[in-house]
Amino acid sequence: MPTLVYWLDPDLLAIVTDGENSAKVLASSMALIGLFVFIFSRFFREITARIGLPLVIGDLIAGLVIGVSGLHILVPEGAQINPFLVNLIELVAPTTPEEIQAVFDGPVHLIVEQYAEFGAGLVLLSIGLESNLKQLLKVGWQSATVAVVGLTLPLVFGFLGLIYLFHLPTITALFAGGALTATGLGISAKVMQELEILKSTEGQIILGAAILDNILGLVILAILISIVETGSIDVGNVAKLILTAAIFILTAVMMNLFFGPWFITQLEKLKAPASIGMGSFILFILWSFVAGIIGLESILGAFAAGLILGGTKAREELIKSVSVLSIIFETVFLVSIGAKTDLNLVNPTVASNREGITVALFLITVAITSKIIAGFFAFSSEKINRLGIGTGMVPRGEVVLLFAGLGATTGILPPAINVAIVLMVIATTFLSPPLLRIIFTRDSQLTQP
Amino acid sequence: MPTLVYWLDPDLLAIVTDGENSAKVLASSMALIGLFVFIFSRFFREITARIGLPLVIGDLIAGLVIGVSGLHILVPEGAQINPFLVNLIELVAPTTPEEIQAVFDGPVHLIVEQYAEFGAGLVLLSIGLESNLKQLLKVGWQSATVAVVGLTLPLVFGFLGLIYLFHLPTITALFAGGALTATGLGISAKVMQELEILKSTEGQIILGAAILDNILGLVILAILISIVETGSIDVGNVAKLILTAAIFILTAVMMNLFFGPWFITQLEKLKAPASIGMGSFILFILWSFVAGIIGLESILGAFAAGLILGGTKAREELIKSVSVLSIIFETVFLVSIGAKTDLNLVNPTVASNREGITVALFLITVAITSKIIAGFFAFSSEKINRLGIGTGMVPRGEVVLLFAGLGATTGILPPAINVAIVLMVIATTFLSPPLLRIIFTRDSQLTQP
């Protein structure tokens, strides 16, 4: 009933006569997506809370239900949106289904991605805040060992298997093997936070190893690109990447000791209210941006900002404030992961899926077993849960999708292999939370350092 | 140095090879705008805090400095952005100035507007939470009198003055007069909250009157549109608008009494954490959306949601949570008002500005005096600060800009008159906070009911 709305809503009318209906369509689209995301998240979080599963699983399922595998409310660019949603939006803004689809493919898509990235950043910010730097450095060598083993094993096993079992070209096998390396930092950190593993020695080892393997994963990607483009490894570029990453981390560590406490003391002297909160938020944006400039994932910058502020007296207050923001944005991050997951890819009755599914089963096996084996390389004189450490690093995420994206567009990864990598990400993401829950509940005596 | 970045940043590379650089450009643009908005806001808030001015003024000035009157960092659609910002973005993403300008005109513009609207919604949500419904209803008749007088006087004086002093056509004078009617609810409420006037009888009268005159302002707009389009008043549509608004408000009042407490009790029974916060947030989105559907400003929906939740035991907790979100989004709302303010329009050395400036001076005089006179119509047996009540309603905002936008595109308002209306909005917005501060500090004994 566009006409009624047109008359009832002068705001709309003003926009329509401005020839700019899309602002109204966008606002109502975002409101509706928000309602669906938050209501379904609440519903499935409640179920997971009651049956004792991690809440992350609730959000992932909520995403499956409203996403591209389900109701088509929150869909990737280009996917058809639910006609029911179109009807709802037309209640508020006189428009056409085509225009709504265009708004979803354009701004809605970009805004949801932005929110999700902000949510992932908040996860890493709060992990940084909750981390104890001394403790993290204390387990540094253990983390490094786990990270290196956890990178090497899947790369080697993946590479060899794809060559000898599936007869893929060398460069394709290298790329697909590389895609198995880096832990999904955002989701892994979130699950550990929720299960309260983070403050244990195990949690700190996982966290340190995940941060390192994310950075090393990017290095591997740079090396592979170098090989593809020039046929050889460009040592200069690789060294540059490693060097900037090392400087970045060292700076954060130094800033934790000196800059952080000084910064908070300065903010305390300010007369305007909420200066500590806003000053910290500015630091968070700045570090995320700087991480992007020097070629790292921006969530590593968010983690560094958390680390810097985590050694200050404002820590508890900041953790509380971040948790309020997280109620909204973390939910968007987690639900949107589920929403992107296309279950149609695992439908075995579709013939074209079968090759991908076979390779996927192999990749999933390698991805899980190699990280679990890596966990046992966490040397320690104390009794620690090595199975738990490996399991904590099973999820794959952000960096892997860089491999997949790059491999697909350069043609290095054929469609079936690309689908297999995406399926591997989905499977490891969904399997890890319940596995961790089981392992750490059984062994409820976590090692507190 | 795009090449360096290209090599250092595999994330970017993946996107580039995806043929989709705009996501990266958007993310870095938003990060940079965030840094400018928040750093400048902090700087000017600090100054205003130290010299005892309302913080709102600090944000408005920050907006002037980074907006279309200043550095051109945060600009309206189509305005040229600062080349320095372009250079910064090119550090992260290999792109062209043209592409960056397009991203700013498109998604950046839409996202900032969305954030600003979310910020305005949060202001009204927290005002609703802090309002005492009983007290608001107690001063209902006083509010209604102030609202009606405060609408009638500027409409009549504006109309007559524009006809007899400036010889404008009847319909133009009606439109421009109508633009003087509605109080800027967002900014007015925010200033009162900051000066802690809100809980006094004066604050409640201002709030009630501002809500009513916003609704009545939309009714006047509907009537004027009706006259323009059909030459007569469409009684059916006007009645429909008044009726839906009345039902909307009555429903909120009823829900404050019955639904709110029941809703919170239900949320308390849920096992998933943060259910009260998220449940309330869902209610907030829902009511903002419903307000849009029935033709009201969405911030009225936000206020209603606050009112519904304000009578519950979760009130204090929710006020705290909203204040955390506000640190970010309210700042965007206030700074973006300043950023849109084009001071070039008041440059008297530009000949084409003069007609607008003359009319503006007249409109500003009418806008301020008529609301101040309206304040003296707040009948009360107690001693109340009637001058303060009128001053609290001086700022004009959202609804006025609907008149201006509609008047401009239909050609009813010639450019000079439109500029005059925009100048009136700017002047009343900037003058009201310091005036209120002076009036209520002098009369520091506010009437506590």
C-alpha cells in the first residue's frame, strides 16, 4: 500500500520528491535485517544456552536459518532476497523489487560487512584487554612451536595428498595446502572467551599460536603470490612483510608497558566526560587502520589496541563497555558467518557437488588432525590439556578466505577445490565449539598459571 | 605508493583481484572519518567543558571544522572531499581520486547518515528511559498549551511577515511559516539531558511540548501538501495522520504500564546472557520501524520504546548501556549536524547571499521570540522558569528540514527562502544551548516535582 504510506509519511514524501527514495529503502532494510538477525540470534542462543552448547553455535545456526541456506533475508551480494522482505520494505517506501534488490546488493551488503568486521574487531579488542601480556610472553615459545607445527603439518599433508591422491597441479596443491594453515582468530578467540578457557595456560598458548599463525599465514600467501607472479620467491617483499609484522607486535608490547598507562593518565586529566572510553576507542580505530596499512588483518590491530590498554587501570571499565557494544556487533559478526554458509554445496544429489565434497572430506580431515597433532607439541613441565590446545586452533577463517578468493580469481584453484576450501572453513567453524566444550568440561581442572 | 601496499596487503590483493576494491576503500574511508570525527569532537568538547559551555556546542564546532565549512573531511553528497584524505586512503587501497569521491558520495554518505540517525534515536531512547511517565502526563495540559501556542505564533507571525514585509506569494509564506513550527527534538532533548534540566517540571513541560509540536508539525506539513496538490485540505488524510499518531502515543503509554514490566520479567527468565539488553534493543528497532510505517519520525518510535522500558526495574541498567553506545553514535549525530552547516551562506560579501540573509534575520527573530512567548503560556500555580521553557524549545531540526526539502524540490520555496530556513535552523541550534545554560544556571533552583 505505497500510496497510503506516501500520504502518511511526509519524511518519505520529502525524500521521494528529492528523487532519493533509496535512503528510506536502506533505513527500513537495515531495520528489518536487524530485527531478523537479533530475534533469531536470541532464539537460537537461548536453545544453545539451555542444552549447554556454546552460544556461538546459536548465532551460526541463526545465520543458517536467515541466510543463503534458509530464508534469504541476509544474503551475499547478488543472491535473491526473500519476497516477503520486499513486501515489508514496500510498506514503508514506495519502490520496486528491483530497486530493493539493488539496495541489498550495494549499501546493505557493505554496511552489514562493516558491522561484522567491527564485531570481529571488538572480539579481538576484548581478548586483548583480557590478555595478560606477561603470561602471554611466558608461553611464547610454546605458542611459537604450536604455531609453526600447526602451519607446517596441514601445508605439507594437504600439498602431498592433493598431489598424490587427487593429482592436482603443484601450484594448485600449494595454494590449497596454504589455505589450511591459519586459525580463524575471531571465532576461535570468541569460543575460548565464552568457555572461559582464555585465562588458563592452554588458552594463552592457543591465543599466542593463533596470532602467530595468522601472521605467518599472510607471509605464506605473500610467498605463493610471489611464486605465481614471478616464478620465484621475492625475498625482499617477504622480508618486508615479516619485518613490519615483527615491528608491529614489538611496538604493541612496548606500548603495553609504557604508553598505555601514560595514555590513560592523560585521559583522566581531561574534563569532558567519557574521555577514557572515547580515547580508547580512537586508539582502537587507529591501530586497526595502521594494521591495514602495513598489510596485516585489521583485527590484529584491534588485538594490539586491547593489549596496550589491558595493562592499565581502566581495563575493567573498558571490558564492560566493549561488552555492551558486543551485544550488538558481535552478533552481526557471528550470524553473518552462518548466513554466508551455503548448505546447497554439500547436497550430494547434485552431481557437480561430488568432486568438491570428496576433496572437502580430505581437507577437513587434514585441517582437524594436523592442528590436534600440533597441540601435542606444546612442551610444558606442567600437566596441560594438549588435546584442548589443538582443538582450540581447529577453526579456520579470515586468512583462509583470502587464499580462496585469490585462488578463485586467478584461476589457480578450480571451482571444485574452492568449494572444498569453503566447506572446510564451514566444517571446522561449526565443529570446534562443541568439541572444545566437551574436552574442557571433561577436564574441568584448567591449569591456572 | 600503491605498489608497496599491494604487496604488503594480501587482503587488499584478494579484493583487487576480485575486482572489488571499493570494500577496502570504504573500510579505510570510514576508519579515517571516524578518527577525524572522534578526535575533533574530543578536542572541542574538552574546550567547552573547560569554559563551561554545553558539550553539544563542542561537537557542533567540531563538525564546522571538519565539515563543508572547514576541512571538507565529512561533507554532504556531491561536495568535494579534502585531497589530503584522498592521499591517506590511497596509502591503503590502490584507487583513484574519482573512485574515492564516488565512495564518499555513495556508501560513506549513507552510512554516516545511518549512524547519525542511530545516534539521534539513542538520544530519544535514553530520554524516554529517563522520563517519568506520570510526571509527563501530569504536565500534559501545560505541554499541550505551550505546544499549540508555540506552533501557532511562528506560523502566523512568519506567514504575515513574509507576506507584508517581503511580499511573498501566499503558499510560499505558508510553507516558510510552517517550517518555523516544530522544535528540534533530538538536539533539544540532548541539551536538556546534559544540563540536567530534564527531570525538573520545566524539563518535562519542554519535552512533552516538543513531542507534541513535532507530531503537529507533521500534521501541518500534510495539510500544506494537501493544499498544494489538490488546492484543498484532504480531511481524510489529515484525520488519519492525527489518529495514527494518537493511537501510537496511547499504545506507548499503555505499554509503559502493563507490557514493559511483563516484557522484562519474561526476558529475565531466559538463560542466554544479555537477554534484557538485547530484548530491549529489539524493541527499540521495532518501534522506530513502526513509527516510520505510520508516517511519524522514527526517533518518536525510539522515544516510545524508552518510555515503555522506563517504567521497569531494568531502567538503570539500560540507561547505562545506552550511554556506552551514545559515546560513539551521539557524537556522530551531533558532529554531522555541524558538518552539514555551510557558513559560506552567511558570507555577506557574496551578493547572492544577501536576500537570504535578510529573510533569515527575520525568520530567526520570529523563531526565537515566538517560542519564548509560548513558554509564558505554561500555566502553573508553582513558580516555574517560563523563560527557560521557551528557550528550551528554540532549536529547530528534523521536521523543519522536511519543509525545506519539500519546498525546494516543488519550487514552492525559492532558493533564497530555502537558504534562510537553513540559516534559521543553524542559528537556533547554535544559540539555544548557551542561552539555556545561562538561564538555568542563574535560576539554579529548578522546580523538582
